Amino acid sequence: MDVFFEQIIKKKMTAKDWALYLAIWGAAGLLTLLCFIILQGMSFLPIVAVLFFAWKLSGKLFVEYEYIFTNGDLDIDKITAKSSRKRIVAVNCTSAERFGRFTPELMPSFFGKKIYTFCDKADGDAMYMIVPHKNEGMIVIIFAPDKRIKEAIEKAVPRIAL
């Protein structure tokens, strides 16, 4: 029987993200005003273009991660502005070296490994997995799976205790 679970996690906007969002729309407002003054209201095409690009650019700040667990494989996709999807990492959980609850004190033990973070590190439900990746060697994945995905990973990797 096939095992398939998926979960979507929304990335929380940080103060830096909000500042960038406000900067994009502030610059768009200034450019719109300049276009209006320079063209004296004769053409709205540049104004529409500025607002369109500001909308597209600011939409890239709204990010979601989708965890997909299928028969021992964990795929994590990044969804931007609810319109574009990109596979970030795909690993086989049966080859995991370690899997457990994440705490910030573990960060020094990850030295020399590529770290992928797909949740808020301060989240009490954050987990980590050290697993080989075909292109990048050993990688660390920090994510916040729900109960179903967590149990499925534990079954896929029975030799690793939490």
C-alpha cells in the first residue's frame, strides 16, 4: 500500500520582508507619480507597467513550503505567490543519518553541511534530518512536519530514535 502525505507551511513574514514590501510599493508610488508628472496624464501604459511589476515583485515575498512524503521519499517544494512552484530538495528518508527534534543548540553540530530551513527555527515542533543528497553530500533539513508525516518518516527510518 502506498503512503502519501502532503502538508503546506506558510513562511511568516519577518520585519525585513515587510520593510522590503513597503520599499517596493513606496518606489512604485514614486515612479507612478513621476510617470504621471512627466507624461502629464497622456499615457497610462507606463503607470500600469510600474504597478504590475510592483505587484509581481511584492508577491514573491509570500512564500509557502509544501512537504510531500511518498513511500519513504520526502520532497519539499517552494511555492511563491501561490502561483509558481519549485522543487527545493528531494531525499530518501530510509538513508537518513539522524532525525530528531530541532533545538538551536544543535547548530554547531551541523558545521560543514548545507542547511535547508523550511520553517521557523524557534517553532517548538521543528524537526531536523541529516540525510545524504545526490549533488550536495550530507545536508541538514530543518522543517516542521505534522503528526502524520512525522510518524511516516519514523516508520521509514525505524533505526533512528527521537
